[in-house]
Amino acid sequence: MTHDAALAALSALLGERLSTGRADLALHGQNETYYPDTPPEAVAYPETTPEVSEIVKICAARGCPVTAYGAASSLEGQHLAIRGGISLDMGRMNRVLAVNAEDMNAVVQPGLTRTALNEELRATGLFFSVDPGADASMGGMAATRASGTTAVRYGTMRENVLALEAVMADGTIVRTGTKARKSSTGYDLTHLLVGSEGTLGIITELTVRLHGIPEAVAAATCRFDTVEDAVNCVILTIQSGLPMARIELLDEMMVKGFNRYADAGLPEKPHLFLEFHGTPAGVAEQMESFRTIAEDFGAEAFATATRPEDRTALWAMRHKAHYASAALGGGKHLWPTDVCVPISHLAEAVVEAQEAAAEMGLTCTIVGHVGDGNFHAGLSIDPTDAGEMARAKAYTDKLAQTALRLGGTVSGEHGIGIGKQAQMAGEHGQALAFMRRIKTAFDPGGILNPGKLLPDDA
Amino acid sequence: MTHDAALAALSALLGERLSTGRADLALHGQNETYYPDTPPEAVAYPETTPEVSEIVKICAARGCPVTAYGAASSLEGQHLAIRGGISLDMGRMNRVLAVNAEDMNAVVQPGLTRTALNEELRATGLFFSVDPGADASMGGMAATRASGTTAVRYGTMRENVLALEAVMADGTIVRTGTKARKSSTGYDLTHLLVGSEGTLGIITELTVRLHGIPEAVAAATCRFDTVEDAVNCVILTIQSGLPMARIELLDEMMVKGFNRYADAGLPEKPHLFLEFHGTPAGVAEQMESFRTIAEDFGAEAFATATRPEDRTALWAMRHKAHYASAALGGGKHLWPTDVCVPISHLAEAVVEAQEAAAEMGLTCTIVGHVGDGNFHAGLSIDPTDAGEMARAKAYTDKLAQTALRLGGTVSGEHGIGIGKQAQMAGEHGQALAFMRRIKTAFDPGGILNPGKLLPDDA
């Protein structure tokens, strides 16, 4: 099914800002993971919220799917127009509209990337904390409820989005939330839209929390003999109430990946990468407390980095986990998956994840935001090898089942998108029907990112 | 309209646990504020979740309203069965089902009060942080998105509810969320139910976050010449990133109330009541930093309380603000209202609130969780004085308009209930229609707490 009537009307509205160029379509059909290329029928480039509203109205009247597109860094294909229609590229709505330093918030457009926001904040002493690794767009991060390395201290997008403006499926422009830090007035539409993957509304503006840049920052690394030792050290650290700013696990395979991809020169043992934020005295105290815990678990080679350039290098390497994991398979593609479990079950989950990969003959790295109980398994795969693809799928399903058995969730931060719809019933049971009711109530024509998040039979 | 058919069926199900005794009805029709007594037609005392489901099914089939009842400490009449039907008293579902100390969460039933939970946690080194003053029930606190004195550090119910079990309007039992600290799997039904005031589902179980009891705790008080000085001190403290555990403003009228009600013996000037949590060194550092800021705003009589009994006495007094405010009017009733604004506008909002009360001839205290930008105005009123009641209503509306003008919300923590429905359109605009869509999709028969939160014309 094509949507020529909608495209004609959109072309009249947008002129050259409705693109059907082959290269543009191809670009908007790509993704970072294993989903097949899926070019949309056209790409629309809105510049204002009223324009987004007009676009959605045109599409609603003609049954044309609208799939929002940010930085294309989503990992479950959320930005792919798999049912046709238009890719709504928010890239031209990329301004910082206001920085309210005194209230520690910023108002931004959805196409702005997180690093561009932090660039703009440089002179303020404030920063935007959510750091999923990729230079994702703010709208995409909200839509997928992104988190990342600093969520253990500063929260995920759930905690850092105060208010939204969104265009709903009938073109209505709504505002949710306020600039106050809390509210008890009615249904929490902000948190309903955060994580809805563009299926309930198109985010056109965000008010996000900012945090003060800490007076002192120190990073550190250490290594352990076994992944259980590393994870048990994390568990005790969190339980002790140490306000870790980052606490990341890299298993031995991940370290091997960094050595191969980035010449990291690290012994191929499980490592923790850490960051401490606070006053100078506070950071020193935290580091000492952590070190005492870590040494009880046999940690070796505790090394600190207080110079900004050394810390930056450390986290830049960490953020290349995606490519370093892929590199392990000799330049193959990566199938990334993530789960999140209660921290008391983290060691069990990680060990099961490693063992399952070995049993299934898959090359797999484990890297994770373990302070939250969240970790990623990165499978190095060849998309043309049907057998390997089937095993990767089976592995992903198995890991999801493990997470549910341990009281966790089938995704801590990647979301559902295309890839995990089959897990929704297992995680949500009867609640899934109420999610469907919301979708039907908000988007009766099913034009917003169809085919994502909710399984068709939900 | 009465609901005799429903009551007969409920009586068959519950036996003596469906009460129509006059005293019981009268008790369930009372409230702490100015709403007229509104006895329900009957009171049901469920003991299990399946029983709640059966009750709701019976009521749904017969169009009988169901209004959940916790500790009756809500301040906007949320627990009153104003459209008749039953009061669903959750008081017998008051157990702690599990304390997962290693994951820092607890699973509790909705009728449990927050102080009973903290009693049970005594031996664990953990505590449940949300402290609205009243000994509210956990279910009620979630339903009204309660917060209180410690929200500035530990968050409100929004941040502290991980997962819920709820009975929906058709009797379906759903589970939302997991025991993992974060998730990206589908629509956030947990946050949709938190703050829904019993209009979307009946909460039958909660998984809540716990926090480690800090190694060191110190409380402090100080006073200022003007309320602007006090508030500006708060603003700078928050902007400086000091991790305040509590930072409460009491204006001169509130102090007068404490002097009269509790012989507090405090000079009748604006005060801040503070609490610092951390390591011993951290607390000392925080107190010194605060003191430096406070002295710049002319703070006097900085006094600290590190002994637990002194701290307890201080916060016990603070928690009597409701009654101390009422006492100012010579034993009259209290009309409490609250708003929340961006902290940069807090001084302006507080001064306007004081001036408006004076202009309107109302006796009013201001007390607030000012670190969040949230404050309460407590009007001492005589419900039999129609003129005073009209002025109190006008004052409340004016304060809500002030909050909206300053980018805030018409309630930071009391909610909408009966009293603030007229403000919903002003705060939410077009979004209100989407709240109504959710209500209609979840509760098409309108049996769950009808007449609350959403205005009838929304």
C-alpha cells in the first residue's frame, strides 16, 4: 500500500522539505543493528510545531503512517517506517529554546542532540546527565526512555523530563507537565509519552532537568578474577549507599574487544569503570569506601583518572562498546540486546548470559550499567548466516526469559520497537490490554509508528 | 440514586465485611478539611486482591461507584464517595509482604501506613522516605502522588513506586512495572496509576523503593528578617547543589501558630527547618556550606540538633502544621491549599500568597517544602461563615492562577480531588481531553471514584 494522496498533500505543504530522493530514503531506512534496510516512502523535514501538526493532520486524514526520526541511534528499529508512510525527520527542530539556569532546566527541540545541548550549557556550570553513549537526539531519547552510564546517579529520561509538548495523532498540540519540580494534578501524560516510542504522539519540545557540574570528578578502573567478583562488588557498593556517578562492568570478552578495536592494552579480565562526583573531600571519601569494598572481592590494579582528558578518553572508549563488540567477530554486524534485573540477581543473570552464549556458539560481549542491574549482551553476527541469526534470536529470547524469571524486565533501555514485541505479554500480562486501550484511544487510526512496541494481537 | 442491587450482591460476598452501620458510614464520610460530610451507602472491607476484583465486578455490572479509602488523610476529599456507592476501605490489606533488603525495595499492601512500614524496617538499616506528615496509607499516597518534607532529596511517590498491582474497572487484576530499577518496555502504567486518585484502578499492592538510613543525620533551624531572605537562601542552597534532605519554610504566621498550639517559644519571624544526611564528614561539610549561604541572607540563631530525640521533636512539631494553622483562628477549621512553582519564582509566589491573604482578610499560614518550590497556604476558616468560605475559595483560585502564571502547577502534592477541578483546564489545556480519553478507555462505566480529578465537562 502506498500513500500517494498523502504525499501529494505533504508536498504541497512542505515543497522541497518533502524528500523522495533515493539517497535520502535509503539513509532513513538504515539502522545500527540487524534490522533489514527499510526506506520510507518519503522524508518530511518540519521546522515548527504547527507544521508537525499540519503534517500529522494530512496523514491522519489519509491513513498514512508517520514515524518520527531523530538520530537513528535506536537499537530496536524504533525509527524505521516498517509499514510505509513518511519518516518525520526532526533534525531541523534542533534548537535550545531556553536555559533556565536558576531553575536548573532547559527547554529544547527534539532534534537537538545531547552533546549539542551540553556544548550550549558549557558556560552555565550545568549539564544534562543522560548519556546513552550514542549522540542521540533529545526527542528520540525521551521517546525510547533512554538511560545510560550516569542513570545510577542522575536517573534516566523518566526522571529527567519535566514537561513535553507533543503533536497527537489528530494533530492536536498538547503540553504536559510544568516547570515545577513536582505536581499532583491529573494523569501523568509526560511519563506516558516518555517511552511510548512515537506511537502515542510526536514530541516537539522537551523541558529537561539539568544538574550542577560537580566540583570534583574522578574516574577509576579496576579488574577482577571473575565476573561474579566484579558484580558482587557492584552489588555491595550500591547497597552501601555510595552515590556512584558511573559504575560500568566490562566482561573479559568486552575487554578483548576494546583491545582489538582500540588498542586498549588491558588484561583480558572483567573490569569495572567508575566515576565519582562530589566535593573534593566527598570524592576522596567515596573512592576510599569503594576501594575497601573492591579489595574484599580481590580487585587489582585500581587506577584513577582525575585529569579531564584521561577521563574523557576512558569514557570515549566505553562508548565504543558497540563497534568494539562487532569487531570481535571480524568486522561483522552487532546484534545488541539488553535486560535489567534486580541487583541481587545480577551476578546470576550475567553468568547465565555468558554461559548461554558459549553453549550456543555465539561471540558475545557483556557490558553494562550494572549499578542499575542493567546490562547489554552484544552478539557479533553475520546477517547473511541464517543459522547464526536464528541462534541470536533464540539467545535474545532466552535472556529475556531469564530477566523475567529473576523479577526484571526484558529491556532496561533499548525498548521494544520491532524486536521484543513477542516478550510484551510475558512481561506485562493483563496490563498489555490496557496499553492497547491507550493506543486505540489516542491513535484510533493507527498512524503513529505502526508496527512498533505493541504486538498486533495485543 | 441508590445501589441496592449492588449492595445486596456485595453483602452476599462479604457478609459482615460489608457494613452499613451508621457510625461506620459517618466515619467514612469525614475529612480533614472543609468538605461537607459525605457518608457512602456502605463500606466494604476486602482482605485479598481477588476479593477486590470480585467487588469491582459486582459494582461494574450494576453501575455502583467504588471509592477507595485509605487513612482518610487526603486534603482534597479524594476518599469521599460523593456520588454514592461504596467506600472500599483497604485497611485490612495492611501487611508488609516482602522486604528485599538487598534490592532496597519492599512489597506492601495499600492499607499499610508509612509509619507502620518504617517500624517494620527498623532492623534493616533501610527506610521508606516519603513523608507527607500525616500517617497516610501507602495506597493512598500512591494514588494521590504524595510527597512531603524529604522529596527534595529522595523524591515523591512518583520516584519511589517501582511497581503496582491494581484492580481495573472491569475487575481485571494487572501488574505494572517490575522489581528492576528501570525499564523501557511499553507504556508506563505505573506512573499513570500513581496520581490517578483511584479513578483508573484500585491499587492492591505496591513495590516501593527503600533508602539506606544515612550514617549521620543533623537537623538545624535558623530565622530570617523577611520571608524573601529565607526563600532566597533556599533558592541559592538548591542551586548550589547541596543535597538537602529537608528544607522547610515556616512564615511568621506559621511560627505564631506553633507558639500558640505547641508552646514552641520561637521568635515570630520566618524560619527554615533543615535536615542534612550523609557521612559524618559530609554532613559537617553540608552544614558549613549552608551556613555560609544563610548568613549572606542575614540568618540568625542557627541551631543544630543531632540527638535523635531533638530531631524527632522538631519534625513532630512541623508535622502539626495543619492543626497549628487551624488553631490560629481560635479552634476553627483549616482550608489547606498548595501550589508548586519553579524555584526561581518562589519568593514572588510566597509574597503574593501572604499579601493576598492580608488583602482578603484571611488568617493564613505559609509552610512549605520549599526546596521543591512547593508550599502550603493554610486558611483558618469557619465553615458556617459563607462569606469567609467564599473568600477562601477566591483565595485558593487566585493562588492557583499565580502558580500557573509563574510556570508552576496548581498542586504540588494535595492533588485535584473535588476542590481543584476548575483549575484543570487552565493547567492542562488540550491535554485534558487526552486524560478524559484514558478515563473513558479504562473505566467506560465511570464507576471508579466518580466526580474526582476530571471535571465533568472535560
